[in-house]
Amino acid sequence: MAPQRELRRELFDVLDREGHPTIHSARDTTHAAILLEGREPLSLIVIAFDGDGRSSLTLCEQLRLLPPCSEAPIIAVLVDDATMKPAQLPAMVAGWLYASQVGTELIPRWQQLHGGRAVVVAEKPAPASPPVAAVAVPSTGGDYRFIFEDGEGDWLIVDPVVERVVEASPAYMRHSGLANSVLTGLTLHQVLSFENVSTDQAFSDADRRWLACQRKSIRGHDTGEASVRRVRHSGRDLIALQFRSDRAGVRPTVALTLLARLFNGGYDDEGVVDAAQLLLDEMGMDYLAVWSARPEESSVPVQIVQRLRGEDQVLPGPQLQSSLRLVLGGRTLMHPHDARRLADVDPLIGQLGLRGFVGLPLLDERRSVLGALLAGSRNPLGEPEIVEPVLQCAAAHFAHMLELRRTREQGRAEGLLDALTGLPNRLLFNDRLDTIIREATRTGETFAVLFVDLDRFKFINDTLGHAVGDQVLVAVTQRLRSSVRASDTVARYAGDEFTIVLRHIVKTDDVLRVAEKIVQLMDVPLHLDDGPELQVTASIGVSFFPEDAPDAETLLKHADEAMYAAKSMGRNNYRVYDVSPAQEQQNATLKARLRHAEANGELRVFYQPQINAGTEDIVGMEALLRWEHPELGNIGPGFFIPLAEETGLIVSIGEWVLRTACKQARAWEDRFGLRLRLGVNLSAVQLMQPDLSEVVATVLEETGLDPGLLELEVTESISIKAAPNLMENMQKLHRMGCHIAIDDFGTGAASLDYLRKLPADRIKIDQSFVRNIGVDPDDEAIVRATIEMAHRLKRGVVAEGVEIEQHLQFLRANHCDELQGYLFCRPLPHGTFERLLTERERLLSGALEKLPA
């Protein structure tokens, strides 16, 4: 305690009042050894913990070696700048409190170590009881402090009579940046205020509902929500408030929303600036910069963007920033709360007063350094397990931006990019489209081609001039880029014509949503520099591969025809290429045939195994419907399922699939006893049926399958609001013991809504992201972040579409739980799948026989 003068004085006063005659104060272990030589055993040791607490931890270990200190209980006092959490204190520390509580809490905490009895003052004190790992909780009184040690919540304890803060949890102080001594000197109204309810009403209800509020922080104010409950401590009725911040650096769900917004942004220079500002605001940073490591004409790194909270400052150049040099050299720097120790070697950190600092290299696919992402805060960073993966994803995003930037510059030099917009020109687009078709033919991928034509663009050129026309084309380019993903292609095909390829299409509706989004964006007036406000609309035509055409020329032709159909319907809209009358007739015939397919024995259930990522053993299977048409052969589910939904047949067909799969799963369970989980998809129409839970219960009763072995898969594209019985059905099924999985996760806008509201046990990452592993850094970052966030929310993760060894290694390295895809096994008919299980049993039995007895 010797270096803490004020704290030492208060400690002496407290112990003097209690009548303890002998008190020693030491600077370090050597000083303590001199003072205690030949002394009787101590009754109590009090040690101040500041900073990261490392020196104090060492002191605890060394004091235990001194005979007078060997059995005395140790109480830790956390001073205001301590970043160590109570849960991180070693087992030899028997209790803890904040520096601001020494006057009122030290003696009660000491008494707690004696089972609530008063501490006896004696000339020769007897050895104290052996230390315990944490402060004991009395049998009465309901001590709230265990949540400070075991939990990560932001808690405030308030005296409701005077409405003053009694104590704050370490997490609250860390996230708000305010010390306990500051908070306890304020009224609740100065610390936290509710938005839609009075404090009196919140305290009166105390029903743990989440209420919108603002709290005071070192940044000014943080928005979020708080829940209120009553607690009792030391005979007093108190109020406990738990605060839940809207900041992405604190909550996993908010962080996932931030990543979605980040990856939905543009990839041009403006997109870099927007992404940097978004990170600065949502992560609570005070400084953020992106640097390019390989500028074209200089060996000095070039700053792409810099964002700084507060007044603008002239910051040290790149040559003086040692942290920047290390990161550009490939080093990752992580200093969540101890960045000040870098201030002596990096003037940037010292000038800005940063306590939290992160430096991440921006890497291309060959792991070469493209640049650096630097981010810092004047307060300790939020939760490291959230902040680190979010910034890693942001680094991958910025790296991809830099790579695209250099690719565009190279393309301009080679005549493959449009000089005005920076987009691929017709030559490069045609080459890419041919490549995409070859890949899609091999993998079975579906994609869409959009032909976008600006309405009445010639009038703008003729009346306002070509300079204004060029500004319009650049603005349209930005809007088109912001509407698609990084894995999609946008090109300037000719004049005022643009073409787009949307990759990895799972559902037609996904494409239509993009087309609708573009139409809506184009409908917003353009504000040009020093010019008039212009209304520029677009007409869009859409064609699909392979349904509409198997080659590039015909695909573009059909998209062009659909675009002119949109123009003939009044412009400013989109049209999908209409099938021929012959195709319409075939669809009608198929709908009629589908009505009798079940009775005719044409429907089949195939099974695809789900594999444990660690052991590569089978842990589950997904039931997949197939239609074997007697004349047309196998018809893909992507074609006939929409027909079944249109006709309403999906309800009876879905029930048939469920009953058939459950019956088969029960037979395999009886024979092999593997406890394989069975996944069955539910369509939107089924989910809206009010008797869904009764149907499932009946099937389980008839087949005898354990409900715990059935997992019902709900596709993410189904809106919770649009399906009136969805929530009620899912809750009923979960209560029955069935598992719930969110299928095609990441392809829609409802991901977070589903995670928050549905009783989901597992999420299935959509194959469109998995197939881009090793191809698209953005999709890799999304997969990595999804696994991380799902695990923090206690959900299992299955990756679909695992096709190559590179997919497996990436997913295993990022701790994905289960895998499904052609790398392991294609969907199999029940006879072949049963032979697979039999072979597994034979191989396993043979391996066991070879083991020594």
C-alpha cells in the first residue's frame, strides 16, 4: 500500500477505529521481509492492484513465502485504473473491494472471511483461517457481488431511497470508462436515464424488462437498454440495473449487425471512407486509419483514410510511427488496455493518449501485406473476444478493397476497364461471364444476369451536355456497386447500358429483391456538383442460368429482351425473361402430374450425411426430396418445389417426407444405435399451418422416433412477420424436444432477428459463402464471424456445400462444428445410405478387433 498515499491513510484510519494496534506498510517484498522479520503471524494482508495487476500478483506469491504471511487472508483493493477483473484474481486472494469502498466495506469483508463474526483484536493474534478463492456469500442477505465476479454484465447497484449509485461492476466501469469512485459520487439521474418511462416507474415495476435508456460515459453518452430488479444486501433493499449497450464492441448481436452493414457497403474510395467512419462510430474508437503498403510511385506508405474523434490534429508521419512499421512488416498488435506502454516508442499513441490499440496487416490471398489497419481508443477497448474478430473481419474487408483498387488500376492500363467508371468493360465482362458459366456447369450453380439501361439518358446528354452525362454515369455506378456483393460483377457494357452477374443464387426471390433495390435506388433524385437535381430511372431485364439459356450470348439476349419488356411497361421497373408458351404448357402438365407423384411412387427421399468436423464421423443426416419423373427423369427440387408451393401440394408432400424420413431414421436407430440427428426442411406454407405441431407429434408417435433426434430446418428467407404462426409453431416444437435449425443462414436480412427470436439450436451457413472460401476474402470473413458469433450465442454451426479440401481446412481451423457437402458424400437413396452405415460399422468393428486386449 505504500505508494498509494491517500489509500494508505484511509486504510490506517479504518483499522485504527477498530482498535488494531499493529499495522505495517511496505513498498515491496524486500521492504515487507525487513519489517516482518521475527514477527508473529499476521491477521490480514491488504494489497493494492493497479494497471493490469501483474506486479501485485507477483507480490502475492512472494509474500506467501514469508513465514508471518503464509496463512493470513489476502484482500485485494482495486484502484481506479485497474484493468484486472475480480474473476482474474488468483485463488490465494480471499476477497476484494474497490478503493472507494475501503472506508465502509473493508471490515465487513474481513468479517465475512470469519463467517460473519467480528474480528478479535489481540496483542498476539492467532493465525487466520486458511484463505478461500472468493468472498464467501453469507447465508442471509442475498449478496449480489457474485455476479461481479462470475458475469460480464454491466451492473449498477442503486439505493432506491436516495437514488444514488452504491457500486458498479468491473464490466460497467470498463465499458463506460468511469471509475467506481466517480460513479458512487453521482445520483442515478446523472449516471443513467430512461427514455420512455420514469425512474420511479422502472423501480416500482422492477420486472426485468429491457427499457431504452442512455448512460453517462467518458465518451459523453452511450445508448442501450437496461433491466431493473430488486436485491437485498446487508439488510438493505437495493436496486440492481443491468445495462446492455448498443455498441458493437460490447454485444455479439450488435457486432454481427455491424459486419453485415460493413460488407453491404461499396468498394470504391467512398466505400472505404464510409466503412472507416462506421467502425469508428459503432466500435467506440477514437482513431482509425487504413494505410496502403505498396504505392505505385513511392516507398513511403500512403494513407487511404483516417478518422479521428475530436479536434483535428497534425499527427506524426508514417516514418515516426513504429507500430505502423511493425504492422506493415506483417506483425499483429493487440493491446486492449495497455497501449500506453508503447507511447515512448510511438509518438502517435502518446499524442492521442490511446489506452486501447490494435494494428492488423491487410493481407491478400497469398498472405502478402497490402497495407495496415490501425485503430485505437482513449479508453480500454470493449470485450476483446468481440472486438478482435470484428476488426479481423474489417481488415479482410479493407484488404479486399485495396486489392480491387489495384486490380482496377491494372485493368485501366491493359484496356479492360472503363476509363470513366472504373468498371469492367464489355471485353472483360464477356470473358468473366464465360468463366462463370464454365464454373457453374461444373458445380451446378445457378446465377442471374441483369441488363440495366438508363431511361431517356440521351435527353440528358443532348440538353445538359456530356459532362453532366458523365457525372450521371459515375453516380449510377456507385449505386449499382452498393446494391450487390463483392462476389458479384458489375460492368459498363456500352454507353448507358450496364450488366450485372449475381452469383450463387439459391432462390429466385433473392434476385428480384436486388432488382427491386436497384429500381428504388435509381428513383432517388441525383444531386450533381454545381448542377441541377436530376431524376434518372432505369429499366432492368433479368435472365437465369441454366433455366433460360446455357451460353453467354443467349443469356444476354434474353436479359436484353426482358429489359425492353420493362421499358414497354412504362420504364422504371424490372422484368424477368418470360418462358415460351411451350414452357408454360410444360409447367401446367408437371403441376398436374405432381398431384399424383406420391401415389405413383415417383417421390424419393435421399439422405446426405452431416460430419463432425473434428472426428469426421457421421453425426446426422438431412432428408432431401427428389422427383423421378417417368419420362423426364430426375427433376431438381429447385424446379418442382415452387410448383408444389404454388398448387398447395407442399403441405401433403412435406408431411409425406417427414413421415418417411422419421420411419427410416427409427429403423436405422434400432439397427445401428448411432443417435443420428435427422434434419427435415419445412417450407413457408407448412410453417404457417396452425396444426403443424400436431402433425409432427402424430408422426413421431406413429414412427416411434425420439423427438430429440428430429431437427426441423427453417429457411432464413421466411419472414417472421409474414408467417403468422411461425413463432408459435417453433416454440411448440421446441417444447416437444425437437431441435430447430436456421437453414441458408446469411443469405437474407433476417439473420439476427431469427437468432434473437427463434429457439434455434443450430445454424447452417449457406453454401454460397462456403464455396467462396479461398476465392472471396469477404465471404471468408463472413463465415469466420458467423461461427464466432454463433458460438458466443451458444448455437451449433453446420457448413453446407463443403466440396474441396481447402473448405475443410478453413472451417476446421475456425472451429466449425459440423460439415455437409460433396467432399464427404452426395445425397444417397436410403438403400445406399444404409450400406454406408453398414460399412462404417464393419470398419469400426475391424479396427476394434485389432486393438490389443
